[in-house]
Amino acid sequence: MRTVSVGEWCTLGPMRPETMPTDPTDHSGVAVPPPLLYAIPLAAGLLLHRARPVALMPRGVAVPLGVLLIVLSLGLIASAMISFRRARTSPIPVKPTTAIVGTGPYRFTRNPMYVGLAALYLGLPSGWIRSGRSCSCRSPSSRSSGS
């Protein structure tokens, strides 16, 4: 595959699967799957919350905001996955890149899946824990009162 300058690349338009390299080593080189980078701190935070709950905002604000973030993040992630499927390339970073996706949410952000994971990371504690869906959502005062 030949090397092109940035100016020339801009005039070529979107890369198609037939113009992408077929080398199986052509991937992002990510060592840890990105969802795991979000899941580990989230799990640690949930465990810390279970040991010592902290409310950063009132439940009446946290729950609707959390639910909104969860819904928007899942929609963004789903839209990004659909864009990858339509381009016939894998969203898994250790698999070879067969196409550059520039449609769907990729028109607005370089990494909509990461933006979606970040929104989900913020929405889960706000919407799930504060709504009472967690066994650790009681306040410290309700624990000490024997209820």
C-alpha cells in the first residue's frame, strides 16, 4: 500500500474496504479492551459505595439525570456499533481495521463508543444506585437506626 500525504488523503474521501490494508497486524494495538478500562473503576466505586455511601446530589435530581445518561449512552453505543457493522469492520480494537468509519455518530466525535461508555459510567451510579436498585443504597443514618 502506498503512503499518501495529509493533503492528498483529504481529497481521497473515505477509505473503502478495498483500499484498506489487509495485513492482519493492522490494528490499534490496544492491550486492554476499553470496556474493561471502564468496568474496573466502576466496580471499585460500587464496592466503595457499598462500604461508605456518599450522596453527591439529591435523589430527585440524580435518578432522572442518571436514567437520561444511561439511555443516551446506550443509544450512542448502539449507533456506533451499527455504523461499524454497515462498514463491515470490527469494533474490537485487536482485530484488523478493514474500513475507516465516518458516518453515524462518527461525523461528530472521533470515539463515540468511549463517549458512550463515559456517559454510562456517570449514569449508572446516579440512576441505578440512587434509585434504590442496589442493595447498598441506604444512607448511613438508616443503617444506624436499625431499619
